[in-house]
Amino acid sequence: MTITQIEDAMQLIRMEYAELPELKLTFWQAQRLWDLPSDVCARALATLMESRFLARAGDGSYVRGMWSGVRM
């Protein structure tokens, strides 16, 4: 896993959630949709949660964060 892989994955995830703000994916759905290695997907999702771009829904899925602006 490299920094570039994580940054590319984050960019891809941000673009998808910006285009589809109601998108709601589990970890496995996200990994499969974007064809990411599990470690890269986990790190990208965690970093986007730390920045509040993403949040976890009650069922554990990833959703657009309430306080996220469109940051690309």
C-alpha cells in the first residue's frame, strides 16, 4: 500500500459520493465497487471519516457525512 494508492482511492470515493450524495455502502460493497485492495479501502474510508466527509450509519455502512462540504 502506498500513499498514492490511498490518495487515488480517496479521490475516487469523494467523486462518487459527491455525485451520489445518498450513496450508502458497506465496506465490502465499497471494496468491490471500486476494486480496491482491502487495506487501501480501509485506510481511505477511515481517513475520509476522520475528515468527516464520510460517516457510519447505524448499520455500519458508509454514508456522506452531515458536515462534509464538497472538498475535492
